[in-house]
Amino acid sequence: MPRVHFVNVFPGDCTIIEHASNRVTMIDICDGNAETTQKAIFSEAIKSADRVRGNFGMCSHNTNPIDYCNAIGIKRIFRFILTHPDMDHMDGFNRLINEIGLDNFWDSGARRDKPSFNNNSQYIEEDWDRYAKVRDGKEGGVTVVSPLAGDRFSYANKDDNNGAGDALYILAPTKELLEDPDLEDDVNEGSYVVLYQSAGGKILLCGDAHNSAFEHIAANHASDVAGTAVMLAPHHGRDSGRSYEFLDLVKPKLTIIGCAPCQHIDYAQWSRRGLDILTSNQARNIVLDIESGNIDVYIENKVFAEATLGHSPTLTNNLGYYWIRRIPN
């Protein structure tokens, strides 16, 4: 059964897809250098959640994706997709390669100058240096591919030797977006937007894509994103001075919003359109179990599951996460 994990990281993203092919995709990484929250601390945190204001405090108890992979039995990453080269999307990249390893690296072609690292930086220089080594094809055993919007190739969205690929479709960026002279000032416009056409429904993974990327999608891929079951909100749901017209196009049945400061998230854009959201701050780690025709949503935070269902949750998956809803295709 395919499964998608939205790992509770701050302030970036990390999505893990376990495909029916048994290959594993990781899209971005953050908190890969962080200490894992102890279960006792997590248990205390969920007991003290403020149900009235809806602040369940899970962004203060984030998860290290490498430790998470080890805990759920992921031994190797078949493909790592870096949506764009910001440090909150490659935090822990060096450790990921050293401890788990990866076979393929997707490079959108978006470029930025190397950041400065000093004692005040929350990130480490080794992650950038390892990214640059991999990107430049100097990492032994890792194949670098640079697919853009509309590309079709084996193992992603075309047949491979043993099956039908992993149903990953690239909607952005385009060559034109990457050649935009303003890209260096807004590297988010070069972010990958990936559509996973799962057996249970469409799952849209937006990276930090901004307005120009969604204008391209509206003009060229409107039918592809129509009827999206689950969308990972672009740029962690941050406002970022963006247009929200993409919500009218995608109309996701559920939007997942990662850990961004709540003052930067314009929740009203979803609520006035009658669109459901689920935040990492409410749920902690989120898992989508995919079957033909539907997607079941499981979350780690029992307190929020209880608040959502109106009763103590009774259904769990094999990770011990709590079922909160089914999204039909």
C-alpha cells in the first residue's frame, strides 16, 4: 500500500513517499541535524494542548526525518527531490547521505549563492557543501537528473522494467521560469511543483512555488490539478505577499500546512473558500494511507484526533497513528 508521510519539521518541509514499487521518494529535508524529541516530552505536550485556541503546540516538538526513516524501516532513498536550494529544504542533507544514502537526485536548475554560515546560523555549512557536490555530479553512486515541467521519463511517470513508474509529474518550473532575471531575488519561482497521481487521488506538492509558477500551471496544467485530494501548501502556508488564486484552481479537498509562524499564515484564504486545512502544529506527523479510490488520513497527536472526531479515536494504523478522516477520489 502506498503511503505518504508529512514529517513535522520546522521551518522547512520534508515529505516521504513509499511507493507501490517499494521505491522511496524524499522531497526536501529539514531538522535532519536536530535531536529527536523524547516521547515523554511529547506526551506531556499533547496533554497540555489548548483546545480552545487551537494551539496544539506540535511545532515545538518537531521530528528528525532521518531518525524517522530509521524508525519506520526505510533503508535507502531511491530519489531525493530538492524543490529549491534554500537551507530549510536541505537541513540534514549531509547526514542523510552518510547514514541512509540515496540513488538519484532531482535538480530543478534553480541557483543561488552559497549562504554565509556563522555562529548565529541555525544551519551547517556541510549540508550546503554536500548539496553542491551532489548537484555538480561529484558524488559517487548518485545519479543527477534535471527534469522540468512536462518531462516524462522512466521510473517517474513512464513505465520502468517492472511496472508503471511512480506516478510523479512535474508541473513547474519551466526553462522560462529558470531564465527569469529576477530568479536570483526570488529562487522560489524556480521551485519544483510535483503532482503525485496516486491510486487514491491527486497529491500536489508545491515546495515554495510562488505566483509565476502557478500562473504557468493555470495556463498549462489546469486539468492536471483539478480535483486535487491533498495539497501541501506552498512556502509552508506563509503569506509571502502572494496571490491565492491558485486555491480557486486547485480546490484541494485537504490542505496540509507545515510549521510556519501562525502570524504569517493567511488562514482566511482557505476558510472563505470553504477549504479544509490540517496543520502540523495540530497533528504533528501526518500519514496518508492510499488505497484504490480513497486516502485515509492518520495523525500522531491523539489529543487533536479526539478533538476532531468528538470522541476517543478507535482506529490506528501500524505506526500507532490515529485515523481522522477519509478522502474519496
